[in-house]
Amino acid sequence: MTDDEILTVKELAAYLKIAEKTAYRLAFEGKLPGFKMGGAWRFRKSVIDQWIKDHSTGGKNGSRTKAG
């Protein structure tokens, strides 16, 4: 998996170890950084990695987000 790789919802859910339904909901609510391509959600891995850093304890904003 490369940093500039584009992930599907299924791949993202596996990467984050969450249910696909949760990944869809978080994307729809704007809580996960993603975009729609042809009606299907896609996620840039490098952006997701930065999102994880920013939303983890010790990230630059120090807050945590419930995912699930």
C-alpha cells in the first residue's frame, strides 16, 4: 500500500479496523476525509494517515474522535 493510494470503503474499513457501515456513515457525516467518484466513496491513504495523527492523543490538536 503506497501513501498516495486511493482506498475503497471496504479497504478503508479494513485499514481502520471498523465496519464498512461505520466508514460509510463517518464519510457521509464529513467526519472522515473522502470524496465521491462516480457515486462511490474513495479515500486517499496519505490523507487518512494524517487524519489519524490529527485525531489521536498526542496529535497536533490533541482531540480524539469516536469512530464507531
